[in-house]
Amino acid sequence: MENSGLLSIEAAASLAVLIVIALSLPSPQPSGAENLFTMQKMDDMLIVWARNGTGMNEMVQDAELALGKGNFEIEIYGEDHLPAEQKMQNGKLTVREIRVFSPTGPRAIRLSVAQ
């Protein structure tokens, strides 16, 4: 056989197998990606709730749909009672908060999610 400068059939097949193996390996997800995605969902919900003046029942339904049942807490604070720092006994807690200034007075909506 003379060398035409191209890969032999065996070399091309080996290269194709290596490419298939490399592409089939699961790509590692950055460690903070899930937490970042959760924080983005929390921020989006808080913005919509604050803008629309959403009631507590609808907030709970939205949070259950986006975050799952039972691993979140929603708190609404009026002018007289602004939130204090929250502590969690077990696990990690992600807390996002938005402050709303309206003609009726300032209030804060806090959404906490256990990770």
C-alpha cells in the first residue's frame, strides 16, 4: 500500500470510536450550578410577586411548583417588623429577599429554601 496522506481505515475507525466514547461521557456540572439555578428561580418569583401584589396562597402555589413541597418558607414583613437574620438547624439555607416600597408603606418578602 502506498501512503496517500490520509488516515488508514483502521486509524479512522479508532479515531471515530474515541470520539464516540468521549462524547458519551457525562459532563460534570459545576458544583454551584444547581444552587445558582434555585436562586434565579427565587429571584424571579420575588420580582413577580412584588410587582403584582400577589397574595400568600398564590405565592405558596408558585413556590411549590418551582421549588417542591415542604422545603421553603415565605415571610412577609410590614413596616413595623422587618426581618431578622434567619437560622436553620439542619442543612444549608438559601435566602432571597425583596423590599417593596408602596403608598401603603414599605414591606419585605423573604423566600427561604432548604438545600
